[in-house]
Amino acid sequence: MKYKLYREATGTKLEFIDNARGIGREITPERSQKVHNHSPDGFEWGYGGSGPSQTALAILLDAINNNETAFSLHQAFKMEFIVGLPDEGGEIYLGVILDWIIQQTHEY
């Protein structure tokens, strides 16, 4: 299971992919924007700005479904995982995210 970030002609995309089940689902910015609206324009990566902050928050919210923990960790998560992604995007595995959260919080 992984999160995949990529670019299309219509803009940036974020998907959660479960290869074992052969399913994927798009994650849109709206849920994370309700917690904190860093970027009305949606997701971005590869630098330390507002779009990458929105991406980090959206991934954490989806991964752990805990607004408070996701918000408290999203800036550190952005610096660790989102800032360094290449322009074309990349993949972040759910297990890696959960391990990182455990290291940060000793939860989950």
C-alpha cells in the first residue's frame, strides 16, 4: 500500500494504491483543507511551501484518520518526505509512514 503523487495535464494528483487488492483511490485536497487550508490550489511537492504542506497533511489524515496528530506532525512530515520528491512525483509506502509516526509519537 502506498501513496503516489504525479502530474497530469489537469494538475497534480495524489492516490492511495493497494496493489494487493488491485484498487486505487484519489485523495482530493478538500478534507485536509477543512483541517487547515494551506493551499487553495491543492497539492504540490519538491519544495517547502504551502502546496507541499497541504500534501503532507492530506497524506497523514488519510493514513491515520486523526486530525490532531496529523496536524501536529505534518510540517515535519513535509520536510522528511515531501520536500525532496522530484518534480514528476513519487511514491511513499504506508508502512514507512506509519513507522515514522510511531518514531515521532510512540503511537499507532
